[in-house]
Amino acid sequence: MSLDHTHDPDLISWVESARDHADFPVQNLPFGVMDFGDGPRPVVAIGDEAFDLKVATQQGLLGESGELNCAAAAPSLNALANLGADVRRELRRRISALLTGSDPSLHDDTQARTEVLRPQSEGTMLAPFAIGDYTDFYCSIHHATNVGSMFRPDNPLMPNYRHLPVGYHGRASTVVLEGGEVRRPSGQTLPVEANDPIDGPSRLLDYEFELGFYVGEGNAMGSRINMTSAPQHIFGLSIVNDWSARDIQKWEYQPLGPFNAKNFCTQVSPWVVTMEALEPFRVAGPARGPEDPENLPYLHPDRPDQSLGIVCETAIRTVAMRERGEDPFVISTGDFRHMHWTIEQMLVHHTSSGCAMRSGDLIASGTVSGPEPESRGCLLERTWRGSEPIQLPDGTERKFLQDGDEIIMRAWCEMPGVVRIGLGRCAGTITPAE
């Protein structure tokens, strides 16, 4: 994948709200699904506006492909993603031309502008994909080492960790769009110094800042995706909050890993930033040390800038803060570039057994944590299992989340000489257990 004219930092859209927009300038053009009262349809964000793909295809602005016309009228992005990377790239170029005026067809037609460009504030965001399967990885070596140090101080990192991306299968049924309420889960926990478990609300509720990617074109069962072709199968990235109940997790996770501790809610952000938009933000991954083995050939990166520079910020807003009208308080800021395994390696390893991927499958990275305390992407790490509480501006503190707490996640890419783009936000508010 290479840069083209759609990445030009001097490119300016005639859509006023897109100029200097922190997340959605014309260099981004992320996909989502919205309903303006006339049914859900795929859209593209440009500033504070939504470019309606269904209407644009009906007006002949995006070519005459029957497959694209059908995908643009679908209630999710699955059909569009399944058309493949080449179609997506050409669609990006076409929309960029329409929104910058190099193709004046839209700019010069007042009625078309009104019908194709609609204020995002007038519509309802919906889940971007119908997710068939959801897999969660564990790709931050800092997160894995920190958590391992808490529970297995003599053996914090399992011997397989440096050889393969560790993952497990999650629940697609409880992957939901951001912005709603998150009910505190109940389950079995083992109280301190107790011999028998109890059933009740989790007392150690936590968030996990992750990034997730959606599969575009899938693969046949029995076939393997390789490192060279992997980018062709990845549609784009969103923010993922993998809500976690740490006390339930501690009791249940051996020997097979987490179960009810993580299956009650996973939130995703509504906008999907494509791999094309992220290409200018490719960076080298973390340097491997002498303790790191050589990757097996199927996992060997095929480019030096294998990782992505994506800032990942988490903030909290308590009930009291909302009542006082205060802004959220930032509690951690990490960067995806510190992840030990890349998104391509996740996909390649996942299919190395012949596992079939389908359009719209969600694959999450695991908690995004860096080398510094301020870059740890969950409260378990940030408070070191509750022993180092976070001090909030009003003098209160948090070890884990309380009812009424709102977690707001944001992510963006920013580098010298490149226009900043963002992934938007992923927020959720804790409500009491049932």
C-alpha cells in the first residue's frame, strides 16, 4: 500500500467543518452507518457532515458498479467491506475528488449537495458492522508483563508469548455501539481470605482500551492469509472498550482464561478508519531485544514500518463531575506503536490453522499499554491492582469503577508533516447491577 493524492497535507475540502477538524478532515474519510429517519445506510464522515453513500450512488456520483450500488444501500458495512481493498481505495479516491472539488459534480449542484451531505447531528449512529465473530488478542507485552507480575511474580510472561500473538474467542452477541449504559455484571467471586465463592455484583469493574479491526474480504476455510496479503483483508480500525470484571476474572480464569468476566459488554466506536487513511502513520514497531526469538517465517514482517502510531487516551467523568459541569479527567495516554504484535500478525496467526474469516469479523488488540505508568490502558495496571489509586481533581480517588462513572476513550494519529486524523470516541456509563 502506498500514499497517493488523497493523503496530500495541502488538500482542503470545500466542506467548511472539515477544515482543521481534529478527527475527520478530508484526508481521513472514515466509514460508518447512520439513520436519518429513512433507514440505515453507509456514510462517510467529512467534518461534522455525513456523506450519504446510498444517495450518492443513486445520483450516479460514484460510478455505475451494480455491486457498489447494492452495498451502498445495505444497512451495514459488511457488503461494502466484502468488495475488497481495491474497490475501497477507488471509492476513497472518488469521494476525495468530490469533496475537494477536483471533480466539481457535487460542489456545483446545490440540490445534490443538500441530499448527499447531511449534518451528523440530524442522524443516529448505528453499529458499523453486523459482527459474526469476535476475537480478542493480548498483544501488549507491557500489559502482559504487568498483569503477570501481579498474579505470577515468579513467572510473569508465559514462554509462548514472544513466539505468537495470544488470543481467545469472545462474544459477538454483546458487542455494542458506544454511548450507552453498561450494567455492572454479577458473577462468582472469591472474597479475600474466604474458602468458598459467592455470587454477587462485581466490585472490581474495569475498562480496557483496545483497538479493533474489521475484516474486509474473508478467506476460505482451510486457507491461510500471509503477511503480504494481510492488508488486503483488513477494512479498518475502531476503538474497542473491553469491559472487564477483575474479581470474577481472578476466580474463573484458570485453566482456560476469562469467561463471564469479559462477556457482558464490549463497546465499539461508530467510525471505522480505513487502512488507507492510516498509511501515513506507519512506524517501526518496538525494538526486539536479545530475549526475543526470531519470528517464525509466517509471522515475519514484510515491511520495516509494520506498526501504527495511534495515540490512545482514556478519561473519566464521575457523577459529581457531571453535576458540576466539569470536563472529563484524563487518566491514561498510550500509543499503539508499543504493541508487541501488529494487526497483520494477529490476522495471519488467526488464520494459520485454516480458520475462515468473514467480512465484518472483529479482531481486537488487547489492552494498549506502554512502558510508563501513565500509558497503562486499564485500571488494573494503572492503579496496580488497587494499591495506587488514581487521585481525581476533587480529592476523590478511584481504584476501580463505581456506578455512575463514565469512561471516555479517544484515539488519533498525529505526526509532523501529516494532517491529524482521529478515530472518534468510545464512551460508556456504569449503571448498577441488576
